[in-house]
Amino acid sequence: MTELTPQFFRSDMFFLMAGPCAIESEYTSMVIAEQVKSLCDKYSIPYIYKASYRKANRSSIHSFTGIGDKKALSIIKKIGKTFQVPTVTDIHLDHEAEMAAEYVDMLQIPAFLCRQTSLIQAAAATGKWVNIKKGQFLNGEAMIHAVTKMRESGNEKILLTDRGNTFGYQDLIVDYRNIPVMQSFNVPVVMDCTHSLQQPNQSSGITGGKPKFIETIAKAAIATGVDGLFIETHPSPHEALSDGANMLALDKLDDLLFKLVKIRKAVML
């Protein structure tokens, strides 16, 4: 099993957090993990498998939320052991931190909840690495408060992720100044290349997206010097049960990583 150490996040190569938006089935989850792990091995990219065990933030009451907490978490744990990769999932309520920590190597705080003090404290108390997503309503400077909450809770295992900023009612825009700003807090910084292309608040109750710009977002982030990338991917995004509108088709990941590795090597010269 690859352990999450400070060196994992500070190598010459960017790391990748990737997987489906949510656990839909063991088969689909395994297929995604196997293919992404193979590509990361091919390009010597440190890999963290990402999947939500439950989706709590849904526009519509009829939207897919999950297959059951323990069932989904067990699948994530199995993937970690099978492919010898660290895993991450998001939590939404304080009591979920301890439960999820039994199954994964990293906990994630969703962007809308990045100011929830008790949630951050609960995640910190597990001793796990914690990835805090920057709220769409905040600039990079404001995330120092989330970092301080983690540190004053006795946990230095902190990552910050940018996922764009609200731009009008139904769009997001990425301000790449936030990457070096948040890196100045001495924490690894990740660019979420898929959620930053969401088109939220649609009248249909289903979030839209602009996946054709995933490559653009990723290239710019690597050129800016980001430490890691976050990409949700699926064999058939149009059939995905959650966030399919802004996910990367799995068969496009190889070409994207090939280009990003070349950019990374140029940036590191």
C-alpha cells in the first residue's frame, strides 16, 4: 500500500485524485480504479482513488445519493487494498468523520462546508489527511482560516483544493492566483478540473457542465505549478448517476495525462 506522507505530495510529478463522482456499483468502481491506476503507473504519477460513498448535496430530491453508506465505503476500502492505492471520500456531518476514517486514508470537506468549524475539527480528530475544498464563494486568502482550524486541532495533514468561483447564477470561473496564494500556507494545493466546470442551479434540478474545457483547466493548473489534480472520470459519463455532465470520459484520460506530464516536466526545468 502506498502511504500518504508529505513526500507523496511534494514529488517532481503532480499527483492525481481521480475516480467516479459516487460509488454506483462495485464493478464500475473497480473498472475505473484499475484503468486509472494503470495509467498513473505508466506515467509515474502518484495516485489517490476518489469516490463519494454518499452524495448529500443534490439539487433535486430525486437525484441519486448512494447505494448505502457501509456498502459503498466497503467498496472503496476494497479498491484501496486491491490496487494498493490510498483512497479519499467526502463527509458532510461531524459523526461521519470517525465512521469514514475506518475505510479511507483521507477525508474530504466539500466546498459548501469549508467553513463548518465542527466538521473540520471532527475530521482533524481522526488523524487522517484532510482535503478541504475552497468554497465557490471564497478567495484563496480566506482558506487560511480552514487551515488554522486544522492546525489548532492538532492535525497538520492538510490539503486545499480549488474548484472555481461563482460567476453569476449558473457558472463558475477559475482564478489561478488562488493556487500560489494557498500554497503560501505551506500545504499541497489541488485543482479540481471537473467540478470547476459545473453549471449549477439549473431549473431542471440537474447540474450542467462544460467537460470540453477539462483539458484547458488542467493544463493551466499544471503550468501554474499546482501540486495535484482532481478529476472525476467514468466509462460512460452520460450514464453516470451523479455529475455526469462535467466528468471526463475514461478513454480520454490517457491522452490528457500524456500532455500534462510534458507540461509538468517543462515547468520543473
